[in-house]
Amino acid sequence: MVDRVLVTLDGTVRNPDEPLLFADDIGALRGDGVFETVLVRDGKASALELHLARLRRSAQALDLPDPDVAQWRTAVEAAVKEWGSDREGVLRMIVTRGRDGAESRRVGSGELSGPAPDLTGYVLVSAVAERVSKARAEGISVITLTRGISTELATTAPWLLLGAKTLSYATNMAALRFAARQNADDVIFTSTEHRVLEGPRSTVVIQRDKQLLTPPARDGVLPGITQRALFAEAGKAGWDCSYKSLFTADLVTADSVWLLSSITLAARVATLDGLRMSAPDCAEEIADLVNRGIERAWNIADWT
């Protein structure tokens, strides 16, 4: 049983213990690139088409060429086959702008347009972290932290890439390390207006009776794939699902708060800033809706 699988975009299965990146790859030097993280379950890449659509959206935000989705599907299929179907896995699709000094003019039209850069792209599969099963079963302890920015920046400062899934994750990981020092498992970021944003690696969803609410992308959050899968299934089951700007007070008054992500899936917030939050009667239903949602046969056009 392998512990890692590495596949390049030409479909070649590589030795994960051998070097792959050049030392001057801009992804390593500057975090200039995008990625997606996908759950491998039962020998399949969950909600792959939605991940491909979001990968394309993030690439466009960084002025990278549109990913060849057929090429990515082939590489993902090869990686999943190598990984097997007897355990879950974390599959990452990674794209960087390539080597420093290579063609770097913007792809598009006008004076700054030019040939597409020679990108670096690969698929990596590894084991699911031990924390995941506990988070799914028992919930998580969460603290709120300010991100120090306004929700207006998503539209007024698009160069901040607030709605793109970029490789520049240092701030997110620093927030998680800070939470760990406070004996918390995770974080919910808030804006300068005290609006709820997202987690470092998750989407925030609150539940009130038969209603599910999540912050809209216009507030500067990454559109969530697991959240979208939940809303699709919950809507069919009679739930009212809406995108709405939320304040931190809404977290406290909600019947339950959830952090949704592609690997952990549904993690119920058991404590928030030290306040205990009891599990609602519908907790198992919400988790089941998430599982059903990611198992749906999605199409890349479903992202629109």
C-alpha cells in the first residue's frame, strides 16, 4: 500500500520521493499558483467536476491560462487508480506559473498579452489526517479571529484574490497555529465590520430550524464546493438554503454552526470562543446530506 501518489499532467506516475519542482519555480518562490483539494473515497474523486470548475475560476483570477480539464481528469484518474479504493485520500491538483524568468506576460489581449507561461502542474495524493475522523464524529472547538479587512475589498481590490484558491496559504496556516496555542481546533475569520467570513480551510454554514445560511462570495470568501453540495441536497429535502451576510452574533444565536470542507466534509462547531454549542436534532441529517451531495454526479457546468 503506497502512502503517496504523484502524477504529472502527461499522465505519468512519478516516484514521489524524487525531485519534481525546479528550485526557481514561482510557486515555491512566491506562492504564485492555484490548487484544489479533493476527497478520494471508494476509488473516486468526489465532486471532481466542481473542483475543476473552481480551479479554472482561480486560474482566471491569477491571469493563468484556462486549465485543460480533460488533461486534468486523466491525471486525476491515474492518481486515484494508483491510490486504490480501500481508504480515503487527500488529492491535490496544483498549478504554478512555472519557472522564474520564463514568459510572464499576461494571457489575454492588449499590449500586455503574450504567449502563455510554461506552467507546472501535477496531482498528489496522500493520507487523510487523523484529526479528520474525530472532527466528523465529535465536532470541533473554534475561535473567531479578525482577518483585518473589510468585506468591500472583494470588489474594490480584486488583486487581493480573496475569492481564489491560491497557493499563498501562509496566513491561513498561521491562524491555525495560533488557534492550536489557544487549545482550539479551528478558526472562523471575521471582517472589520464583524461579519462572518470563512475558515482557513473551510466554509461557514449556520443552521436555524430548517434553514441553512452561508456568507456570499461577494463578501470575499472562497465559494465552497462542499457547501454547494450540501445546499443542492438540502434544497431537495425541503430545507431553505440561502446566501446571506452574517455577523458574529449570528454564530451565537444559531441552532448550530458548521465548518464544511472537501476533506473533513461536515464538522460541527462544538465550542465557539469557549461557549459550548449543543448538537441539534438534525446533526446527523446534515452530515448525511453532505455525504450524499459530494457523491452526486456533478457536471462542470453546475458551477455556474
